[in-house]
Amino acid sequence: MRRSGNLPPPGDIPLGRLQLYYPNILSGYGGSDVPEKAGTLFASIYTDRFEHPARAAVWFGAKTSEFSSKPAVCPFFQRSGGVKLQPELLIGFMPIMSTEESLERALEHVSQGWLPAQRSVLERIQHQLEAGDYNNDRPKLLRDLKEDFSLYLYCLKELSVMLNQHAQAPEQNWRLTENGAPPKQTPVEILHNSELDAIRRVLGKSAADISQHVFDEMNDFQALRLRESMLSASTAEILAESVQVDSEVAFSCGLLRQLGLALISWNYPRVYARAMETLTAETTLDALLKRALGFSPSLLGLAFARRWNLSDDVLIALGDRKAQIAARKPFGPEQEKDKLNNTPDSVGATLAKICEVGEALARANDPQHYPTALADWQTAQEVIASHLGPRGIAAIYSRTQEYLREYSRRVPEVAEFVDAEAARETISGAHYSSKLLERNTYLRHIPEEIRHEIKAFYAHFKENKILKTNVRYFMDELAPKSGFRCGCVYLYDPERRVLAPAIKFGDIAEEHLRAVKISSVLAHFDLVASAFSLKSPLREEATDEWGRARTVCVGGLGQATRVGVLYLETRDDFTQTIAPDPMPVYRALRQALSDCLNLT
């Protein structure tokens, strides 16, 4: 898998410096200078959505409410090249794109890209179609399609178009609706009612014909999205069996509710990655992506369901408000309300609630990215236990692993689940880590790759525990990856009133491996002793014995009570490879070590 990395430069077109004319770029930012975050968002949207940076600039300009005559420089294009646009050029494109327009363009874009299919599953199904294995066993075809998220929904997409065209043909004696449209069907009915010849035509293509994307190039966020989709759908399928709802329809609804997110993760990968990285307890992934793209993932999935002429129950499960209002009926005194069926006679409402439980369980299984993981786990566990018993989650994991079997041959971690008790402990730990991460405000000011590494470090924290492996990892792995060549942690010895070197890494000079007295007259002239008593860290520019420039960063550990000092020296190429200023990175690392040592 490829991790989403730095944004690529804007193509091979020789471009000058891009300048946009506007006073306000995003909600919460003001003035004429474009903030770095806005530039990164622009770069993400440009890279995923447009072939030419001028078109991106026009689109981005149209998202602002007004323009000024003073140019403001977008940092991304200042670094990577761009085009200079005059205000009148942008004004020519001033009409703000509506949600409907954004959605229509997205539908066209993602339909062309779609989702990558697994060649092994596709070829196996093709072979069995030719051998006639599905002639009298259509359920077997459905079971095989479930092993590939892309194939299942691609088959549904193409067959629905064929069936709707077929139903409207004059020679067909189909009972059309009052407005002349073919009857609506569930995804299962479409897959069951389609002729095998039609299915052979749909699935008789190569993986490259189905999608322009390649499964082998899947990045971490796309793999997590696949895992989340299958876990959600499997949960819906098993819960449906306990509430007398068609489990096959529930599975298809579970996938359809994930369709928009899956398509965005593959066809707008950088926008999707940025949203996943900036999730907080107060925001949702749907809201962040809507803010960036102009439409929500749920609306994208619903738009496909409407195009495919799916049944009202399915549309209700996907959040179609018009279908919900049409199906709404008042409660009678004899109806009993419960967590999965509190709307009498509404299969769609029950399907929606089942899917929501599956989505909560899926989010809970990715506590590194979802701050709400602990609350999601508690919600999902309560409902699943009440309907399936204490082994319900284990049964869901087993079913999900069955559907992910082929995927796991190449990406084993997508099908790895721990038992419920271990999962709860992991999620609780992640909840604790996420709270600490929120308080490490220095992370927002450091390079993205280092921020990833520090976030991964936090994932190993345990509440009220200090793990030696975490401290050793910080010194041996995290600090060097962050651009520091050597360092030392000094711990305060109150009896001797000295700072004694406790842990070191790298080729640190011998003079820094001696105890530092903090009560002597000379202590005021020692960098380590001075940092121990100050709130803010200190820095010193120096040269090593070979004349190479280096920056020394030193700061106290512990807030209410000082317990030691963290001493780090930068590599000589720090400013060229990491960041212009080492102090933000040092501050983020110092806070991470303090959190690791339970000093906050």
C-alpha cells in the first residue's frame, strides 16, 4: 500500500506564480494573505479535480464571495509554480457552483474512474459464468460478488441501466408506473431478475475496463475505507436476520451507504486523505468532504441509487427525505418502539438504523482516525449484544473476514480483527491518546510526514502507564525521523540537585553526558540548567568539531513540577529537508514525550 504523501507539483506545464485576488478565502480566515491551510486545500482540490491549474484557480476563486485588487499569494503555487490571473478573468467565472452542479460533475467524474476490481475475483466469476455454475444457483453469484466491493456495485450499476432500458422497450409487457417509469427494485431483485447473458456482458470486461484505478496501488486510507465498508455491510446483514428484514437487501444498503465515501477516496484521494487527517469529535467526515467538494458523500451515493431506480425502502435507508416523508405513518398504541424499528411498517427506516449500527462499529475499529471511536463502540456493542447476544461482534467479524478473504491475500491487515474485549481496550486507549493529541497544539505547525509519525507514536500510549518501549522508540526512531541527529533526556535528582543524563541517542558529545548541577553559580551559564527552570525552551546556534552548523534545542519536562530536560541537536540539513525553523518540531516532540511520561 502507498501512504498518501506530499502533494505533487502541478503537471509539466511551465507556469509562473499564481496570484488570486480576494480578501477572504475560507470561513475563519481573513485578510489579504492566503493562509497555508487554505493553500494546501487548494492544492488538494487542484491535483484531484482539474487537469490545468488555471481551471483550478477559476473554480477556487468562484468559491469566494468577493475579490480585491491586491494580490494574495497561494503558498503552494508560490513553491511549485502557477499562473497569474487577473480579477476580470475570475469575475467571468463568478457564478458560484451549486450543490447540484457540483454533484453532476462529480457523478460524471467518479463514473469514469469508479473503484478498482480484483482481477482474481473477476476472472473466477467469468470462468464460472462460462461453465454454467450460476445457471440454477443465482445466490452463489451474489455470494461471489460480495467478495469484491467494486464488482458488486459495478454489476448493479450496469444491470440497472440495462433493465430500465429493457422495461421501456415497446415489445416488453412490463407494468410501468403512472408516470411511465419502470418499476423500482431492490439491488437484490436487480441481480436476481437480470438475464445471465446480460450479466455475462457486464462482467465480461477486464479490470482495466471497469476502473481506471489499480488495486495494487491502494493507499492506507483507501484500504481503511474498504475495511469500513465491508464491516458496515456485514453488520447490517447479520442484524437484519434478527429483525425479520431481508439480509441480502441489508447488505446491499450497507454498501450503498458507503459508496460515496469509497468513490471519493479513489477519485479525490488527496481531498479524502486531508479530511481523514483533520477529523475531530465536533466534525464528521461527510461535513468535511462537503466543505471541500461542494457535495456530501451520502448525497453522491443517493444520486446513484436514484439513477438506478432503486426501491423506496432502499432510498429511505440511504437518507432520501422525500421517500421518508412519503412512507411515514403514525404510531398506533399497539406498536412497540425499539432501537432498530421505531417506525411502524417502514422497512427502509429499519434498514437505516441497522446500517447506522454497522457504521458505528466500523468507526470504532479505526480509533486512530475517529475521535468518536469509544462512543461509537459503546453504541454498537449495546445494540449488537441485545439482538445477537455476547458473541454477536465475533460473528460479525467472522463474516467480514469471509468477504475480505481475497483482499487479505494482498493486504492482510484489512481483515485483522481482535476479540471484543481486546477491541474495547484498544479503543479506550485510542480515546485516551486522541485527547492528548488534541492538547498537543504544536502538531498543526509541523510538516505533515512528521505529524503522521507523532500521531502513530501516540497510538501506543496507555493511561496511567509509562511504557519503556515507547520511551526507547521516541529516542531511537521518532526523534531521528524528525530531523535530530542526537539527543539526551536528563532526569532531575532532588537529593544531589543535579540533572543526570538518563537516555541518549546518536553521537552526542561526551561533555553532554555529565551530570549538570542546578544550584551552582555557573548553572546560569549552562544551557541545560537554564532550560530546567524556564517555561519556554531555549535554542542555541553552534558548530560541531568539523565546523558544521547545528541548532541545539533544550526544554524542561513536566508542567507543574519539573522532572527533567529534553536536549536535541538538529542534523546539518534540517532546514533544507525538514523545516526552516526547528523549534515547532522540537516543541511538538517535547510535548509528545511529556505525554508519554504522563507528565501532563
